[in-house]
Amino acid sequence: MAVTAVVFLAFCILRPFNQIVYAPKLRHADEKHRPPPMGKSLWAWYNPVFKTNEPEYVEKIGMDATVFLRVARMCRNMFTVLAIAGCAIVIPVNVTKSQNFGQDAKTNAIFLMTPRDVLIGSAYWAFVAVAYVFDIIVCGFLWWTYRAIHQLRRTYMESPEYQSSLYSRTLMITDVSRNLRTDHGLVEITDSLRTTPEVPRASIGRNVKDIPDLIEQHEQAVVELEQVLSKYLKNPNKLPAERPLCKPSKKDPEFTNKNEKVDAINYLTARIQRLEEQIKAARETVDKRDAMPYGFASYETIESAHTVAFAARSKHPKGTTVRLAPKPKDVIWKNLPLDPKSRRWRRFINNLWITLLTVLYFIPNALIAVFLAQLSNIALLWPSFADEMAKNPKTWAVVQGIAAPALTSLFYYFLPIIFRRLSVQAGDQTKTSRERHVIHQLYSFFVFNNLFVFSLFAAVFRLVSAAVGTAKAGGKSFIQVVEDIHPFVNIMIALCNISPFWVTWLIQRNLGAAIDLSQVVNLAWGSFSRKFLNPTPRELIKRTAPPPFDYASYYNYFLFYSTVALCFGALQPICLVVTAFYFTIDSSMKKYLLMYVFCTKNESGGLFWRVLFNRFLVGTFLANCIIALMVGARGDQRYMMLGAMVPLPLLLLGFKFYCKNAFDHSMKYYTKGETPKGVEAPPPIDKEARRRDRVAVRFGHPALYQKLTVPMVHEKSKHLLSELYRGRLDGDVGATAGFSDVYSMKRMSKENPGKAAGAAGPFEFVSENNMDFENYKDRPEFSAEHGGEGSLYGSQGGSRPGTPASMFGSERGRSSSRDSERTISPDENGVTYPAGYHSTPSNLREYSPSPDRGAFGRMPSNSSGVTPYQIPDDRGLLGGAAPMGSQTPTQGYTPYQPERDGSADYFRGGGRI
């Protein structure tokens, strides 16, 4: 506790002098999301943090962070009440009923509060009552929080931000059969549900094949080049004698000998150029590729989209899966094409690997506990090591104190990363579902290894030893041996004996909460890396950004601490007191961190709650099992006591289904589409009229529009690059037709307004004064990892980078003003595709994408002389596009003839599927 107080005091002292670490959101957030300002005094943070109410939290830090704080407050209040009830019932019973056992029981107060020495069987009826009391308290707080989060979700769905967003009124359709893989096929699927007369605008997914892999290789090459240059140009006035070398990438077909080292600067720059040319060429041929088994259908109103999604929740219309679309940046695009069979198989393999990792971890865990935590055990097996320990006892004592915790902490640091990759391999389609699965997997791992195995290891060892000793005596059957060793009694005694460890362990968690608040790790790592590791300009810029909050890990800690406290609450009520104190401290500290330091990388809108709710019920069920074990071990009427506890799991299950039916649907869907009594149902849909509607592309694979990253170099080394890079330094290197940050887009000169600046070359130079996230927060390559894309740092414009602002004017009678309000949102926008990618067939398009032509080669105009269908083309992407519908048919061309079912290949402009 003293160390925790010292760390907390260090935070209060350091906070006013290091705003980059302790208040990055105060520096970078826009006016809407900026937290309240703070003064320079030690306690200036108190009022802004504790005087801010929950509605302000939703606006300032988002729904996920608000739900996290709500869960932390629930844990604080719940364990406070549990601690009062547990101490009031359990401690008096244990103390009074164990006094007759002897004076030895009074010598240790910590064990006197446990039922270890309670031999009076009738006393265990009190623990049956405690099980009911604990369940009622837990369920009461869960219900209260469920209702509060339900209200938060409803308010969130009524907010202008949600109402104006695109994803809120879009459906994601997966598992589309081959004969329906067209825009019109998606409309056929939504039509089959017959829930709304509104016509969606659909977009079938297109096979981008190797473009994402090429972009990933490009990003990796850029990062490698930046690292090489940062190290080599550390001191521009004194370069190393030898140029840096590297091995060619294993994915580079230009080099057959992968073990031969080449000049790193020349190789990586040339590889970046080749990859950009490949990406450009691949993007221009996207429209020639096959459609994918997924797509998106966007409605004009949220009510229509949610009504259709609710109707399809338990159905598979035409073999597909229809659900509400996530935000585009939340989608794991490479998993959308997977068919159900592949996903089931991958999920099975994933569960197998996770089970093996969870079950078999006890082996390295035992080795760490036996050998690294006790180096003397190694000395017993290794005489030469024993001699070395004898020579330097203090050194090896320090190693013993550091090695085991460091190795364990390192494993737990990488464990969420391992589970995330396994979940992606298993076929998770969104990052939100991936994080929910990571919470589930981390919780199972921690409960099995750190609670079940650890707590019962001593009891199992004692049982095995007793069984071996009894078996050696001979003359007894297996059943008699088991009865003699009294397994349930021994397990109960072992759990009581280990309960002081969990009290101490929970007390130490307060130090972890204080370390989080102090940000001492970020401070130390920033200073160390800047001095010794030659960070790149990109890394230095990202260090000034708000770090993303790891909800999966922190939620797992909350759940695990709660499960430990619930399981040992009846055995050692002090666990409940310590846990209540921990949540009191941590819930306050996390308020500051979420308001001023951390950001939400992928906002889910508070969808983590159901996973947490279920895990709290699992923890409560495990606590009931511990009490049942106690009752079965020493209760005088054990069968009656166990019978009295049978309703508890049934009540927990019933409570779960009650909450699911009462809250889940209205938390997920804006409306269920019920028709009130007295109101006539809408008329049937005219499919012919729907077939003539134009379908706009709203969701597109990021590989089609994502800007390519430019290598960043410190400006102090600018004069050396012409000598270092033995190649071209003009702006033509790797031009990507509008998809690169620097190459193809002409940059304006600051010295001569209106004039183009000189060629930037294949590098972006950053001065020492500009290495701040504030200067780059409007760039997706930086903001996407730190809660950006228009949510935290303000809108970044109305169109996706590298594409025209809009492909269509008003559609289906929809005014342009409404379209700008409803379809152009801060985080998702209507998307158009690069040159060569056409979302509508030529014989249906009413105008040409060419900026100098109108429909069918004519220039439409209105009374004001403005061309209504002219497309902004400030990057020259469409300058050479031919007018759709005005080309002369080539020899052998077969005019488009629609099939009977209305299916058409919208992307091949007249061909048939």
C-alpha cells in the first residue's frame, strides 16, 4: 500500500509537466471530444474527472469507454455490498463455531475467519444461505447495470452521430450463392424478407486478390527502409564506413537467392517502387475479376435497415446471412469470403489450439514455479550451477527475484496477441467479434491455470501422496482408499490454506492500478528508446498520440479478480473487502486515463457487455460450486443442503434468459419493425420499379482506395539522400495514380501560393519540430491506430482518399442536401473505385464518369448552367475515361439481355453471368 501511495504521488507531481504522456487527448481532440481543461496544481485533475457525468462521458470518450467505467462502478458497488454481507455472516459463524476446536485455531486470525476448523455440521446451513445471498446481490447489480447500459444504447442510437452515419442503415450480407453475386442479387435477397417497401442500394464485393498482400508488403518495406535510414543517418555529419545490408524478402520474386545480402537502401527503395507499380496495375483491373460471396445493402432510413436485420436474425434467406453492417474499418475483409463450412472447420481448429494451450500451459507454469522461482532446485540437479550460486549468492538472488515474474509477465503480454491472431484465423469477420472472443479465451485461460490449477495443485498433490501411502499398506480396494483419504475434506482444507495468498495477491493489484495511472512504463520506454534505439520519425510521431485502450485485457482482469473474490468470498471474506477496495481505487483511476490518455481504437458502441454479463454469471456459478464442495465435505445433512442448492444454477440460467429477452433485441436494433394496431401494413413491393433503381456503391474494400505509405526521413538528412540513394529521386518513382500520399498529387508551394512545389521524391522529410501527432492526426495512416477517422479529431472530409467525392447525384428523388447529411458521415463515406472499376453497367448508367461528357456523350445542364452529373476530378483519375454507352460495339459483341430472374453482371457492362 505504501508503494501504491508513492506511485500515485509521483503521478500527481509529474502530470503538470508532461502533457504529452498524461493528457494527449487534451492536446489533439477536437472541440466536441476534448476533455475539460486542467490546471497545474497537484489536485487539478480531481474536479474535471469526478464532476463529469455519464452523458458527458458518452460524448467525450465514446460508448465503449463509458460502458467500461459503468462496469467498473458496478464492480465497486457490488463487492462493497458483498463484503458487508460476507463479513457479517461468514466471519461470526466461522469464529464462533471453530472456538471449541482448540487454542491453536485462535493463534492465527486469518485462518480463524475460514471454515477450515468448523467441524459442526449444522453450521454449514449458513453457507447455503450465503450462496443465495451472494447470487441475489450479484444478479441485482447485473440487472441494474444491464438496464443502464440498455438506456445508454438507446440514447446512443438516437444521437445525431449514429443517425447520420452510413453503417447504421446498412446491412452486411454474407454466404451469397454464386447465382446471386450481383448488386441486383443482393436486392433479391432483401426482397425475400418482405419487411419494408424501401429499396436498398446494394454493392456486391469484388475479388481484390493479391492487392491487400501487396499493400502489406509495401507497408513492411517502408517501415524497414525507415528503420535502416534512421540508424544509418543517426549522425549525418559522420556516417558509418559501410552501407547497411539486408537480405531480400522471401516474397520478392526478383531475387532467387534469399540468403545473399544486398544494399538495404537501394533494395528497399526499389522494392517499394515495384510494389507500387504492381498495386496500381492490379487496381486498374479489379472490374475484370469475379464477384465475392458478400456484399452490402444500404437503406435511406435506419428504420428500414434495422427492420430487415431483425426479420433476418434467425433466418438465412436464400442461404445467406443478413446482419447489421459494422463500421467499414471494423471489418476483417479477408474473412468475409469464407463459406460456413470453412469457418466451422477453422473455428474447430482454433478451439483445439486454444484448449491445448490452456491445458498444457501448466507444464511451463510448473517449471517456472519449481525452478526459476527456486534456483536452489536447479542446483540440486546441476552441481556446477550449485558452485556458481555459492560464489555469487546475491547476484543469483536478484536473478531469482526477477526471472520468474519477468518471464510470466512477458507471456501474459503476448497472450492477447496470440489469441487475436488465432481468432482471425478462425474466421472472425469483425474486429469487435474478435475482441469479444479474446475476452472469452483470456478468461478461460486465467481461470483454469491461475485459479483452478494453482489453487488445487497442493490439494491434488496431498491426495496423491495419501492414496499412494494407503495403497502401499495393502488389503484395501480403490473405493476404500478414496474413502480413507477424504478427498472433499482435503480439497476444502487446501483451499482454506491458500486463501491468504489470494488476499495478498489482490492487495498487490492496487499497485498495478497505480502504475497504470502513473504511465511510468511509457515514460521509461520513451526515454530509453529515444536515447538508445534510434526511433524513426514515424515512431516518434506515434508516441505523442493517445495510445489505444486494450479493452480485452482490462476486462479480463476485472472478470478474473471478480471470479477469485466470488470463489473465495465464502472461504475468506477478507477477499471481498480487498476486491472492493481495489475496484474503488481502479474505477477512479481509469476515469482519468480514459478521459485524458487512452483512446478507443475501434468503437463498438458498447457491445462488450453481453460477454461480461455471461462471465459474471459463470463466476457466480463457480462460487456456488465451492460452497457445494464445503457443504458436501462437512455438512451433517449434506444431501439436504446440496438439494437446497440445486435451484441456484437454474435460477442463474433463468435470469440470463430473462435479461436476454428483456434487453438484447432493443439494445441491438433501433426498431423491430412491428406494425402498431390499427395501422395498415405497407403495400407489396413493385419489383419492376425496384429493378430500375440505380444501386450506389457505399462500402468498398480498403485495398481499392487506401493511400500508400511514404517513407519518412528526418529533415536533417535531406542533403545526403542524393548520395545515399543510387537511383531516381524525382517524383515519378512509384507513381500510383492518386493512391499515394506524395507521389502523384501535386503539392503546392508555401513560398509561391498557387504554384506547384518541386518534386518531393520518394521520401517525406520531417523536421524535428514537426514530429508531433498534432501535425499528422488528419492522416489515416496515423489516426486509424489512435481512435481517429473523424471521430476523435474531427471530420477529415467528405470523400475517401484518392477517389472522386461522389459517383452519383441525387438518387431516387433524394435531395442532395439530405444525402450530404445522411450518407456523408465523419467515419464512413460513399465510396467510388479507382480507374477501371465500374459499379454500374454501361447500359444502365445515365451519365459518363468523364468530367467533360454528359449522359451518353451529352453534357446535361440546368438553368444555372451547372452540370448536375459532373464529377469532381481534382486528381485527374477520370480524365481519360470514355463515355459509357457511346462506344462503338466491337465485332462479335453480344448486346446485354437480362435473364428471367433479373440477375445481371453489373460490373461487366453487358456480359452475362
